[in-house]
Amino acid sequence: MARAHSLRRRTITTAACWLVGLVIFFPILWMAVTSFKTELEAVEIPPKFLFFDWTTENYGVVQERSNYLLFATNSILLSLGSTLVGLLFAIPAAWAMAFAPGKRTKDLLLWMLSTKMMPPVGALIPIYLLFRDLHLLNTRGGMIAVLFLLNLPIIIWMLFTYFKEIPGEILEAARMDGATLWREIVYVLAPMAVPGIASTVLLNVILAWNEAFWTLNLTTTDAAPLTVFIASYSSPEGLFWAKLSAASTLAIAPILVLGWFSQKQLVRGLTFGAVK
């Protein structure tokens, strides 16, 4: 009886999880399907989900109209560049907070996190003027700096959480063996926190990839990522839903593939230290 009750409960839980997953994923699926419609079929009421004349014309138009490879390359460089620069600053900072905490470490962490609560538009004008005067508008270096500073509090918070799960005695033993601070971080701390560092990298690559506000306001063409590529399909004449869906599908495809192949590592990193 207990086994039947457990099986029923597991079946209901599994069905509920699949239903929630479908609800979350459905907008992406609908966008992908719409990208294979004509413009008339894309706005047709009632809409057709599968039974229509499938066409790849929209993808051809997108490729002819825009330099997709340039936008994709910029997204890759900005996402990876900002994340790697962030790690260079965040790993020593998280180490100091986790293993050499001061009296106001928690206050500092809360203050860092509070910077994410400020509306980005509140800092737009001073940053825009600063970029203009330093000739950083529409440059990859400038965008890497913005994205790095934007996500630095999250990187430090995540790494701090992972580092706190590592026994401090291991680092003390490394110091007793003569390890310098640099060797302690690189050869002892970092290898032990690989799952946490990997999940931090993946999450921040996704955040940088999806950032739209700053890329739309600080770039135009040369350093513009895929968020600008998508926005270019919104014109004064109106929204062309089929072509916009095709552009959006091309923009999110690389990050979806990355998330699919790295999901085990991401889950492992996000649950690192959750169960002792």
C-alpha cells in the first residue's frame, strides 16, 4: 500500500514538473515555430501552431539584412571577457571575505548586493558622458568593463558562498608548507572550488549574454552584441513578427546549446555545499 502511494505521488510530482517546464519553455517554442511562418501567418487569428506552410525565408532575410556573425562574435567576446575579468577580481575578494573576514564583512556583502537594486537608468547619463569623453562608446573594451562591474557583486557573492564550504584548515596546512598567498589561491583553493567557479562562470556568461539595457545605449554596430541585433528588427513601420522571431531564435540558440550541455555542471555547482 505504501509502495503504491509512493508511486502515485512520484507520478504526480513528475507530471507537475513536466507541466511547469512546458509552461516556462512554451514561449521559446512558440517563438521558434513563428520564425518558420510568413508574416501574414505570424499575425493570423486564431494562430496556427504546427499546421501551416513552413518556410525558412525569414532566416535568409535576416542573414542578408544583418551581419549575424559579427553580433554573435561580439556577444561571445563580451560575455566571456567580462566574466573572466570578473573572476580575476572576485576570487581574491571572495577569499578575503571567506577566510579573513572583518567585522563588517556581512555589511559589505549586503552593500554590494544592494547595488544591483538600483535602476540602471539612474546611472545611464553619467556613464554615457564618461564613455563619450573617454572615447569608449561602441567599443568592446568599454562594454566588457560595464558588464564586468555590473555582474561583479553576483560573482563575489556566489564564490563567497562556495569558499565558505571549504575547511580553512586545508589552507592553513598549505601555508605551513610554505605556500604563498598566490599559490594558495591558485593551486589549493581554486581546484577545490571548481564546481562553484564553473557554475558562477556559466551563470554570469548567461547574464552578460542577455544584458540589453547597457548594450542598446552604449553600442551601435562595431561592438554591438545580439541584443542589439534583435532590437534592430523593431522599426517605425511596425514589428515584423516572423523575422523578429527568426532573429531572436538565432540570438538565443548558442546560449540554449551551452545551457543544455552544461546543465549537469550548473546544477552541481548551484547545489555545491547545500548538503553536508
